[in-house]
Amino acid sequence: MPIFERKICKEYMRKILLILILTVYGQALFAQSGQKWLNYRGNNQMQGITTVTFPAKVKLKWSYDADGIFKSAPVISDGKIVVGSTSGELLCIDMNGKLLWNFKTENAFEAPALIHEGVVYAGNLSGMLYAIDLNTGKKKWEYKTDNQIMGAPSFAEAGGKKIIVAGSYDFFLHGVDAQTGKGLWKYESDNYLNSAPAIHNQKAIFGGCDGFLHQVLLTSGKAASKTQIATYVASSPAIDGNKAFVGDYDGGFSCIDLSSSKVVWKFENKESNLPFIASASVINDRVIIGSRDKNIYCFNKANGKIQWKTNTGVRVDASTVVNSKEVLAVNMRGDVMLLDIQTGKKIWNYELGTGVMNTPAVIDGAIVLAGSDGNLYLLAASK
């Protein structure tokens, strides 16, 4: 091979290697460890997965009674649990149930917080997005949108910047500098934004009350594409490979090809048409999601065929968390369930006594749930 061709080949291979490294790094930006649950769906692709082994049996270790009630999900880092209350307080509680700090605002927190590099990012119903020091509870900056924030913020890196991405009821997806709180860009949708954006391939991917799945470039806030799904999308999409999996308020659950922006398959419950409020978990060849029709569904990821469904007795608004063997789910009666991922059969059931609206936080040795009665619960392994 001539020298100039060898140089071209080496340069080509170098670029390919760099792309692979950047791809892996981008996917790992929010990789969870056994002691961290940094955003409410476990990673930047909103997959709802964990590497933690679920206990064979659980007991209540402690509960913490807060003012207001909990509609948001807890997140965990460095032995600290962070959760927002409808009282307008963002609470930081240690793993023994002791309050470490309390950040007070004038309106409710209904969206889950995000923890990244020792900073808590959270939005409230006044439309304020806050950055708060995890260790001290002191405000670093605030950013104002023009309406309430109902979905969790997400973290991304693009164009040499660290970006917090958050949707608002002002119809905009906001890109905010993570270090300064300065607005970088805004993307306008056609209606309210309820869900947290998934981050994938240098894009923010999210649904809205306009019924579209949007793909927005993180470098500029410009539209990459959008796909009509339903009248209203409340849940966050789960991204796997080049596919997005998302439920809608019309009772449909869709798989969308992100390259072509086309729907690959769609499940619709013709009998009830009750909404999917929860977000999906995706692992291996399976996609799992709870519905307001009381069922937990497991679909074949490739073709949308139902592998199993388990009736929980009450509607399911909380998103599932899965590992390779099991599914952790909770319904609005407060039944915390561990299901076999292959069959959907119940392994154990714990009666919490109050409904849970959002995702449990899972780390080694602990399952943390924010109850609709205003109590934070920690379940641990029982002998």
C-alpha cells in the first residue's frame, strides 16, 4: 500500500475510534452506579434500568413525614436523597431518614430533580429552574421560564457546553448553561411540555401535549424532526439504539424509528383507551410499562407483541424499574411489587399503604419511594 494511502487509512481509523469513544462517553454521561440514582429514569436515555439486584424480601426501614405531598420522584447521590414536595420545598434526606437541608420556594415541586456533579437541578410550578449545591442546599443560580415546570430536567454536553434541558408549560424546551444559569436557546412546541427529555445522539427527544415526539439539536435548539403520535404525550420516551418507546394519553404505546421519524409499531388498548402516564423501561428484547388500565405490560421490543401483562388491581402511574431478571412496579393503592421479567408473575408484594405517582429510586440495599401521603419511604432487604 502506498504511503499516502496508509496515512489516509490511519486517519480514517483514528476518526472512527474517536467517534466510538465519544459515543460511549455520551451514553455513559449519566451511567448509574449501585450507590447513585441521579435522574428519575436511571440514565440519560430514560431507560428505567438498574444493575442493582433487588432483594428477595423487603421491610420498611424508615419513613420521613414532610409537609405537603409527593408527586415527584426521589433521586440519590453520595448518601443523599433529594425530593421535591407540593409544599414548595426541596428536601435533602440522608440514608437514615434525617433531614440534611430544606430549600424553600413559593410554589410546588411536582417534577423530579436531577443531580449532576454535586449540583441539584429542579423546577417548580412557578416556572423557576434552580441549581442547588447538593452538600449545602445553597442556591447557585435560578432561571425563569414563563409557566410551570412539570417535567424533570436533563443534562447534556454539546458544542463544548454543559447544558440543562427542561420543558415548560410556556410551550418551550429551554437549553440552559449548567454552570451559569444563562439561557442558551429555546425551542417552541405547539403546546405544554410535561415530560423529561431523553438525551441521545446530540439531540433532546421528548413528547408534548401537542401529540408529537420532538427531536431537537442540543447545539442550537433547532428542530431535527417531529413525529405525530397522539393527541397528548405525558410520559418521557425511553431510547434504545435508534428507537424511541413512548406511551400516550389516548391509550397507545409506540415504537418510533428516530432516523426516519416513522412509527414502527403501535399498541392500542381498544377496550379501554386509558392513558399511559408512566414511562417505559427497556432492556434486552423487552419493553415494560404500566397503564391506567391497571396492567403492567411487557412488549417484544422488535414487533410490539405482548409477552405478558399483569393486572395490579389499581391504575399504574408510576414508572417501572427493571434489571435483567425482574421488574419493580408500584400502583396507586401502594402495592410495591417485584415481578419476574420473563413471565410477569409476582415474586413479592409489599403494601406501602399509600399511592405512588412516580418512579422509585433504586440503589444497593435500598428502594426509596415518595408517597402521595407526603411520606418518603425506604424499603430494605428483610431476612
